[in-house]
Amino acid sequence: MGAYFALTFAISWSGALAVAAPHLIRHESLPKLTGILMFPVMLLGPCLAGILLTWLVDGRAALRDLRARMSPFRIPARWFATLFIPPLLVLSLL
């Protein structure tokens, strides 16, 4: 459990630093767009950490099982489409 949180933290903040680094190196303040771009990059941390730890702990078979369980074909298309509404609303507000 601790490895997941440490890896999530490291991936999220490394991504945020990668987005902000060009401005920080030049000793500039961060533009609004950079701040906005840092948010979705940081959201990749939990996803990537979960996938990476699944692969490290249980191997490729676990990744295939995870992919099979996440298959969108088990869900009717109208419900699958509704999953895109909240992210699209967030992106439109940002």
C-alpha cells in the first residue's frame, strides 16, 4: 500500500515538474496555461502507478485480466458514453 502512494506521488509530481520546469529554469512565473496543464498530468500518477504495480506484482497475466475486466463491451454504449461527460465538463471549465 505504501509503495502505491509513494509511486503515485513520484509520478504525479515528476509530471508536474516536467510541465513547469522550462519556466522554473528561466526563473519565470508560471503562466495560467502551465498551471492548467499540470492538473491532467498529475492525474496520470494514480493510473500509471496502479498499472505498473499490477504488472510488477502479478505480471502480464494480471494486466490481461485487468484489461478483460475493463472491457467496454460489457457496458451498453449509452452508459459508456455517459462516462465521458464529467471529464468533458471539467475540461470545458478549465
